Amino acid sequence: MPDERVNYDTIAPAYHHRYAVNSLRGVATELHSLVQKCKAEAILEVGCGTGRWLAELRADARLVCGLDLSPGMLRQAREHLPEAPLVCGRANQLPFAEAAFDLVFCVNAIHHFDQPQVFIAEARRLLRLGGALAVICMDPHTGRDRWYLYDYFEGTREADLRRFPSGGMVLDWMTAAGFHSVEWQAAERVQNRLMGRDVLDSHFLQKHGTSQLALLTDAAYTAGLSKIKAALAEAEAVGTTLVFPVDIWLTMLTGWAPGE
């Protein structure tokens, strides 16, 4: 897996379908609560993708603004948010004025940023007094997640350990950037048990259903899928139903800019 950058322009047209499968209401609840807590009037999402989270929050604030590196994803976002400012750019070079926002956040995106530590510092620059930065993502470094993709697709767990910063690392970056306090909490626990051949119809098992699979070569993806089909056939031959577990925690680290 030499290239660990997903081409989101290619998968953008189908990306938003994941929220029909799992809307991540826990994440939505935490974001609404955070907007209220910091009395946010201006919000920036970095790595906004198709605009799912900005659309969720647009009634909560005077301004919702999004940034993403993928023009294809931004085209999808404009369908959901025709009036919102949406900018194509990099997370480590945020093209906004100092103290422009009350809340900056990213959801399942920081592992795609070229320089996530620089993003944390940039977010601090953009925040007004008492503003907040929220980073929501998986943390495979805890070892508590159970996901069948890791069992059948070689190298996916190892790639995630390289791509995703640990919660402790993000906390250190926030502290170094000048956030005066950092809070950790579980934003959502994604749980599912796919029974037998139902797994083959799962959106998240398709080649572009997750970044973990999108990064695989076609040969590596086909090999993993063949392992699943072989395991299914073996289980069926002895009259048992194979279970494919999903148990993934999404954590939220919130850093607060000093107030007055």
C-alpha cells in the first residue's frame, strides 16, 4: 500500500450514501451541544466533504463555512449547501483571517491532512476568544476496536496505525498550540453484526466504501474479498453462520482557546 492518499474526486458521487446507512447521530448530537456551549455564530469545518455536518449545523449559527481539498467533494457539498462559503484548500494553510470563527471542527478527516499538527496550530489562529476546536475520529492505537475489515484485508490495520494520530498525540498538539484545556469524550460507538452473506451487500465492503479499502490495490481488494467468500463457504459447509463484527469508537477531543 505505497500510496496512502485517497482520491476523493473519484468517489465523491457515491460518498454521501454512507450517511443513509449510518447517519452518526451521536456525532451530530455532540456537535450541536458544542455549538451551544461555545455560543458559536461562525463555524468552520475542515475536511467538509459532501457537507453532511455543515448541513446539520446550518440552523445553529449565522455562518457555516467549509474547506476541503477535493473539488469533487465540494461539488457534492454545494448541492446540499448552495449558500455556504465552500473553499478548496489545504488544512495546513487555512485561507481565513485570524479570530474569524467561534468553532473549528473536523470529522473523520484529520488522518487525511498532510500536516495535522500544523492544522491544529492554524485552527488556534482562527479562533476567537473562548472558541473551540473539535477533532472527531477513530483512534486505532487504543486497540479496543473490532472490525472485520482488519481481519480479511491485509495491511489495513497497519495502514490505519500510520495514518491516524493517537488521541494522546492530538492532545499534545493542542496543548502546544496554546489551547488552555483539552477535553476527551466518546462521540459515538458504531456497532453492527453482519450475519453471513449479508456482509457482501454492505456499502462499507465496497471498494470505495471506506478509505481503508479505497487505498488498496485492486488485487489486494480482490484478495481480501476472496478470503471473506472462502470463509463464508467454509462456514456454510458445516451449517454455521459466520458473523462479521463492527465495533468502532469515534472519539472527540475538544480544545478551548483562552477567553478574556
